[in-house]
Amino acid sequence: MINIFIIDDHPVFIDGIKSVFSNGDDKIKVTGWATSVKEALPKLKRSRAKIVLLDLIMPEISGVEFCLIIKKQFPEKKVIALTGELNPTILYNTWINNADAIIMKYCEKKELVNVIHSVLEGNRVLGDKVPDFHELLELSTPKKSLLTISEHQVLSLLAKGHNRKETAKMLDSSLNAVDFHCKNMNKKFKVKNITSVIDEARKRNLIP
């Protein structure tokens, strides 16, 4: 069973997530929640939940700032930022504060479940409808840092002619995780398919 902890100042939203996972079919269970940062910190210290769903818009302190606090105090926990915010600067700051994922707050259950499993595998994920903020990221980081270690591993194998299923097996990962990496790389390079990603990455000398 995967335990999750929710931080959101709207109790109705918390109740909604609890209801979504109430039947246990997904082997995901809400085992803790808080409606404020002040309430969340002591509860997180006692919580065994590995996943934290964090709303970015909170009254006391922004979820952007609190994300960094959680990652510093509880490095074993994975933070999935929930947002309805379309400001790329806010999303960028959340990303550099080490959020493991950023997804739209009212995404479909299937996407949320996939993201939960993906971050537990060590991946960083951007949700389907999250606005692009990678131009800000590229301006602040060296080109060689554009790809994460996992993305570079996936892209290198795909560039050598392996398909996604073979790549997942070689990396001891899942096909779902490889698909997430490909989707994120499409966003980063602003292209629609992995072949174009490979071409662009070679132009930038990111892969041989």
C-alpha cells in the first residue's frame, strides 16, 4: 500500500482525494492531511507517507517555499505539487525547489496514479497540462544540465536504436516511466516526438 499525505487549505479537496482512493483498488491510501503549513509540519514528522500532495497556493506560506522545506527536512518523501497556477515563474521556482512532480490540481485520477508510481521510481514528472517553463530553466542552467540523469540514460539507449520496451528492461525500469521521460523531453525540446528530441540533442552535443 502506498501512503500519501495531503496539504491543502480546502478541506473539500482533501475529502475528494480521500474518496478517490477509498476503495483501495489502486493500493494507494490517504493516511494524513493538513489544511495549513503550521498543522502540516508536526504531522509530517510522524507520518510514514512517502508521497506528499502539496497545493502551491497556501495562506501562511506558499507551497513553492514549503516544498523546499519539506525536501530539506524530509528528504525521503516525494513531493507532488498540485497547481491551478499558470505563471511559469512560480512553476519554475517550484521545480528548482526540488518538487518531484508538478501536475494540474484537477487532473484525471489515471494521471495522478501514474505520477505517484513514477516519482517513487525516482523520476521527476511534469503533468500533461502544466505550462512550459523550460526557457527559464535553460537560461539559468548550463546546456549540459538540460537532461536529468534518467532522461539522458533513456535518450542514449533510444538513440542507439532500442525501442521503449527494451530501454525499460535495460534500465530495470517500467515502460510507463520511459514514456514519462519521453514526454518530458518532448516538452523540454519543444518537439512532438522522440526522433526530433534525438536530433536536437545531438545538435547540442548532449548525446553521441
